[in-house]
Amino acid sequence: MAVVVQAPVLALTTGEPAGIGPELALQLAAGPGLPARVVAVGDPQLLAERAAMVDARVELVTLAPDEPVPAPKAGVLPVWPVALREPSLPGRLAVANSDYVLETLDLAVRACLAGDAAGMVTAPLHKGVILDAGHAGFSGHTEYLRDACGVDEVVMLLATDQALHASEASWQGGAALRVALATTHLPLKDVAGAITDARLARILRILQADLKRWFGVENPRIAVCGLNPHAGEGGHLGREEIEVIVPCLERLRGEGLCLDGPLPADTLFTPRHLAGVDAVLAMYHDQGLPVLKYAGFGRAANITLGLPLVRTSVDHGTALDLAGRGVADPGSLRVAIALAADMARRGAAASLS
């Protein structure tokens, strides 16, 4: 099936069935204004039950992956069905449904690679219950999609809603920000050993290439955090900057990349240092993401760069305590869908040029 650039098809995986993912999909489908033909990937019976629970007036239309996905229409949600392994109740994790969650991801990836979808958007999953189900080594969507797509390296990038387009990339009063991660879901004790020349070079090349590809930034300027306090204080607080980060950045500048740093993370995230910056590369998860989430929590999206497909996600977790109550905020999912649609259109246009 050919993908229509004006209204791209996006596969929306509904995430952990006991969490808020299913009802967020229903909330968005109930209202107008979706910029894409969104098709949910999940169990239709689960969605019907959750719709009744949260009073979401949505007609569910079950489709096969090769059937045309209709134009966006308020109150209608197309579904590519995947069967739960056992019934799901809000807030109650079931180990048996972990394989269901992974099957929704696999279906979405296949649809993207086959051209039946222009991208995928993921509602949150629960890492702990997937590990409890015996999927040793599972660390999240990002790494799972890397392996599913057969690529060596991916980059986790989070962006606030005002930073989704190239013209709004610069810092604007604390609202517009993109932050990428050199390492993702690692214990802090393992981070320093994971910051290698080879890893940094791969990640910065992907970040530069995909800021051009998906965001239309012609010559991305990337600010790079140091690993240690004060970026190592000249070696007195750690030598990773001197021995790894600085030599890597100097070599990549020679290749034409526009890189600032390494800069102390405690002062980098200020308007003066962020002016004109298209993205920040943080060395670890909790170095960069608390700042981004303070700037725009609930109005930000998670993007996986380096894949052969578009993938965005929400900036929050499963919120088991909110599930089934109809009070969860779909704002981040709306941003993730808008971003994926924009990326899909830009990618399609670039392939035709």
C-alpha cells in the first residue's frame, strides 16, 4: 500500500494494557485535529472496555495491515488487532501480557518497513513486567527497536513541543529544547566506562544526520555536555573529558560537524549557552532529561534517531495509578503524533527530491 504524504499513516502501539496508553489513544481519537491517519495497534476488546470505562465515545474499526487506513475522523479509531494473552485490568500488571506488548511493536515495525505505515508512535510500556516475563536484557523501546531493525546504534532524543521544527530550534525562554543522550538506561556506575570515542562518534554523526533528515536543520549546531562536574575541571574532577570527549569532538569538527563543548552541564542549560543551539548531547539519562522535562513535561516527545523508520513516543511512563480513571493527559501523545507526521512528510518529500 502506498503511503500518502499529505496524511501519513502512523501505527500507534497502545503500550502496557494495564497503563494509560489505551485510553490516551481513545482520548485523541475522540476529538478532532489529528494530523495523520492514526491506526492503533492493540486488542480491540481491551480498547472497547477501556472506552466504556473512561466514557470515550469512539467507534473502533478493525483493519488488516494491508487494508487502506481511512482519513482522520473525530470519533473513529482504526485498529490493527493483536490479542491480549489474558484480560487486563487498569493498574494491575500481568506478566502474561508482556509478549502481547512486544507483539504490538513487532507488528508496527513490520508495517513501517513494508510501507504500510510511514512511522510508528509508541505509548508507554512497563520494563519491569517485561523483564519479569523472562525477556532478560530488555531495557526499553529504544534498544528493542534498534535490534528489531538490525542497526548498530540508535540515539534517544527528546524534544519539547516548541522545538519540533527547525525554525523554532533555539532556546526560547526555557520552552524550546532538544536533548539527545550518549547513554540511555544504564546504572550510573556504568556510565563512565560506556563513554568511548567510538560511541560518541557514532552518536554525534547520527544526531547530525537525522537533524538534517527529519528536522530540516541544514547545518546542525550541537552542544555537548561534559561527563564530570565542571567538565572535569581541567582533569581534577575526572579525565574523561581530556582523554575521550575532547579528542573525539576535535576529530569530528575536522569532518565538518558543528560542535560546542564539552561544557559543564550545570551551566550549559542556560539561555546564553543554548542560543543558536539545535540540540544538546547529554552524557547520561538523568543529566539531560530532568532539564527537558522541567521545560516541557507533558508537551514533549521522545524520538529514536538512527532507525530506517520514524519512531516517536511520549515523555512519560505507564501511570498505573491513573489508568482507567479518564484523567490522564494526552498532551505528550498529541505532540508525539504531530512530530511523527511532520517527520514522515519531510522524509517522504526528501525521497522524492
